[in-house]
Amino acid sequence: MCVKQGSGEGRLVLTRREAALQSRGPLGTHPPLAPSMETALVRPLSRPWLHLLLLVVTLASAFVSFAFFLGGQGEELGLPGWVGGSLSFALALLSILGAHEMGHYVLARFHGVDTSLPYFIPLPLLSMVGTLGAVIVIRGRIPHRNALVDIGAAGPLAGLVVAVPVLLWGLAHSPIVEAPLPETGLMGEGSLWVLAQRLFGWLMLQLTHASAPPGVESEGLWQVLFGDSLLMQGLRWLAVGPLPAGKQLYEHPVVVAGWFGLLITMLNLMPVGQLDGGHLSFALWGRHARGLGRCVALVLLLLTVFASASWGVWLLVTVKLVGFGHPEVIEPGVPLSRGRKWLCLLCFLALVGCAMPIPLRQVLS
């Protein structure tokens, strides 16, 4: 993910390309007055050690968080398997995240746009992945829509280039185990609709002082199932072929990292605001992309109600933090090339391939 920054503390610096672009108006016209130093771009001082420190801390956070997630299997895996699984997960996940952000960074620098190195965000013990991902801060303006497509598409595609071989290797090394009983119905297990039904049933039991008859309690262990996407199904078929009836893969930790890579790609490619998909939709349709972003928010609301309540978190992020607007490029009159349009199509096909209506659910095995 890449974010914009309007100002910051530091020394005044403009790259040669940025200075040339910002001194021109649309289609090469010149403003009547040259920009003053007070309106020049403010570039914060670079701190490479901070980026490296955040990378190391996030790696440790992902390792510790996934180790706690595997804690119940410690005796079965043994210490080497426990440590090795957690370390392989952390390295694979940060490789995917790093490739995603470096894709943005390299293409932004190629187009002369001032940007920061990736900031990795640790989140120890509060989730099984131990991180909120990574971001780069774009401090300069994008010169034209072709550059906007290049920068926006480079991240997801670079992440997929790393995630796909990681998933293929992990799937090939995942054991086949018994599958839990499938759930019936169209509603997601964690949807607001199902949760409301359960709450209503619990309230009725409390009001009537009813108790469950003996012997109906379910025995077993709750198991986390990862949502399937078209891309995940295709990679699974390539790696292990069709599974026997009643069987499923017990995912290797590297597969879990690759799966989260697909999830991050899906979320970032949604055509909303300044998400990667929002960059592409703005390059294609300009300010009309705002309406498309609102349609995506409506779909997220429906998914929250009928598929999984966890979508509500991303709905809040898109509406309150990301928003539906997008800043204009410096030269909006430069036409979008045919190749960039095909690149946008490729990215939106990747969004469809990574889409999963119910990312995570729990079943009783």
C-alpha cells in the first residue's frame, strides 16, 4: 500500500524531474508566477536505520505471533518443527510484503516521484500474523496517469510474483488430513445475520429458562479454515492434484504466509480511493472512479451482513481512513497508453482470482 503525505519536517529538496513537472501547468503550459520556496515540496530527512529497525521488529513480531498460534501443536511438532515453522512463516510473509512495497518504490523512483522506503508495521501477539503490513509514503505528485498505473500496479504484481512460488512450494509440502464436516447454507458462519440469529436464540433461552437436553453438546476441536479463492484452488490443483473425498490439506506455515499475501493483494486491489486498485480506477475513469468506490463500499456492507462480520473492519478502513477521493496528477492531459489499460485489466483479473467472500471461518472438527 502506498500513502500520500502533504508535508513534513526536513530540508527543502526537489528532484530535477519533479521541479520541471511542477513548474508546468496542464499540457505543458506555464503558470504566470514561478512557485516560491514556501510552496516547494518538503522532503523529510531520510532515516534508513528506522526502516531496517521496523523490518527486524516486524520479523520478530511475526515469528512470535505465529509461534503462539502454533502453541497448541508444540508437542506434536517438537521444538525444531515449532521454531522452523514459525520462522519460515515470518520470512515468507515479509518477503511477500517487501516485494509488494518495493514494487511501488522502484516504479515511483523510476518516474521521478519522491517516496520513502517501506515502513513495516509490527503488531505482536494481537493477531496470528504479527503485522499490519507495510506502507511507503509518496511525498511527490504523480506526473501523469501512465505513471500512476505503473506505480499502482507494480506492488500487487510484485507481491504475486513472490506469493505464487511460495504457495506452490508450501502446498507441495502440506500433509493430507481428514476434512471437518462441511457447513450447510449460504450464510457465512461469522456473518452479522448468523450472529444475530444466535443472539436471538440465546436471549429466548434466557427468557424461557430453557436448557439444552443432555447429550447434545458437540465434542471436538475448533479448527480455523482459510477461505478459498480461484487462484488458490488452481495452485492447489497444480501442486497436489485433486484431493480424495473427505480429505483436505493441513497447510504448511509457508502456505499460511502465501494465503495472507493473496488476502493483502485482494484488499489493496479494491478500486477505492488511494488503494492500489483506486490508483488504477482513477487512471482509467478520473473522478468518475469515486462512484465505483462507493459501490465497492456497498458490496463490503453486504458481505459484512451476509458473509463475515470481519468485512466490517475493512469497510470502516475504506470509508473513514482511505476515503473515495484521489489527488489529480500533474499532467492530466497525457493520454493513458493501450499497454497501461491492459495492465489495469490484468490487475483487476488478479483481484477476481484472489477474491474470497469468507476469508476465515471456524468449524468443529
